[in-house]
Amino acid sequence: MSMLLLAGQAYGSQEVGCKARHQAVTDQLVFAKAHNNADQVAGLEQALRNIETHCTDAGLIEEQQQKVAKQKEEVEERLADLQSARVSGKPDKIAKKQVKLEESQAELLEAQRELEALQKLIKP
């Protein structure tokens, strides 16, 4: 599951989406300040400003939808590669292309699951 979804769940929080991102960065900021890590504090403060300015739950869903679309394209490309390898008749090439296809399919499934979870958590 993505860091976005886990961020809120890691602390037993019901926060999701942008709220979860904000809380996760805030928690890191507290830790960085406690350890006097000025560079990390500056970076995290910038990250918080970016979240507050640009993050929307709808934007997160759209971002995940784009990830799913990209993964679908990759699966199609890998499938075409596998079909070409089968035409060549070389077993080692076929096996390599099959592994690549299976990896892409697993990534697509994970991206789809993350999208569904995000949609369920953000939209009651």
C-alpha cells in the first residue's frame, strides 16, 4: 500500500489523503526539530507549505488514476514484447519477457488497489 494511505494508518489515525500527508510530514518535522536537524527542518517546512498550497484529495485520486493508466500501457507493451518473443521461438527470451509482463501486471494490480482504497477512504 502506498505511503499516502499508510501515513494515516501508521499512527492509528483515521486521516487519509492530504490530511494524512500533512500529519506524516508534521510528525517528521517534530522529530527533526527535536534532533536539531536544521536542513531537514527546512525541507519539511517547505514540504508542509507545498501540501497546504497544492494538495487536494481530488488531485491525489487523479494522480493515482494516471498511475493506473500508465501501468496499463506498460502491461500492453510487455504483452506485445512477449508476443514478439514467442514468434522468435527463443525459450530464454520468452521466459524473460514473461517475467517482465508478470512484474508489470503485479504493479498494475497494486496501483489499482491503491486507487480503490483511496477512493473509499476519501469518498464515504
